[in-house]
Amino acid sequence: MTTARRAIAFLGLLAAALLGCAETPSTVAYNRGVDAYRAGDFAQARTEWARSVEEGDPDAMNNLGYLWARGFGGEADLARAVALWERAARLGQSESMLHLGVAYERGVGVAKDEAQAYAWYFCAVRNAEAGRGRDPAAEQDVADDARRRLVDLVENLPATRLDEARARAYDCRPRP
């Protein structure tokens, strides 16, 4: 291969690598949502994360669900929050799994169901320990919180419900 061809091949590889590192519109919207949230502009954070949700970003689904649950930036809508968390959880978002566990344990936005809460807490621990999220420290916090909640929940579940809960835990794992 001639020097000129090597240079062209190298430039082609470099261009492909740089394009692969470019932020997607979803990532840009997600990051703008983070900036707006940190600035206390929750309405703008909702708008930006909603854009990212349209592109299928599970972290944006989790965060937008949190804003909906708390009523930050607009009305609270627990059912909408739970729907976003479930969608994100099915995509492997650990914190959404934790939020779903809390929702089911307390009956907030969904019917109270300790077996389902157990399943989501269990999945949150397993998923967070696998380290699939953007922030390893946050994943560790999710795993620790979900583990504590599991221990508390198990103490109050009758054996028959615990068997049901364990069976359900396999249904909520992320799907490839």
C-alpha cells in the first residue's frame, strides 16, 4: 500500500472514530435536561428529557418519571411516572427498578403488591451490581438501597408470598 493510500485509510478510520464519539440528539437533550434540573428549571428538564424519551433513552425515562412523581415542573402524575419507570426498567435501568419496587411496596401509582415490590428490588440489585448504568457510584447506591429494602420487606412477607415474589423476580429482569 502506498503512503498516500495509507494516509487516506487512516483519515477514513479517524473520521469514523470521531463520528462514533459524536453526541446523538438524544444525548444532547438528556444533558440539557440534567443542566436544567441542576439549575432548578424543572419544566425545562421535563421538556428536554421528554425529547430524549422519544428516542428511547432509559435514563431520561427514569428522570422524567421522577419529575412526574414529585410534581416538579408541573403536575404530579404517579401513573405516568410508574409507566415511564416500567418502560425504563424493562430496558435495564436500575434506578427505575428501585422506584418501581417502592411504588409497589407503598401502593403509590399502582396497586400495593409486596411480591411485585420484592421482584423489582431483587432486579434492581442484580442489575446495578452488573454495572450497566452511566454512573458506577449511583449504581452502587441503587444496589445498596434496594438490598436494604429487600431485607425489610422479607421480614414481613409470609412464606407463600415470598415464593411468589421470587418467581416474579425472574419476570422483571431486563430483556436483551
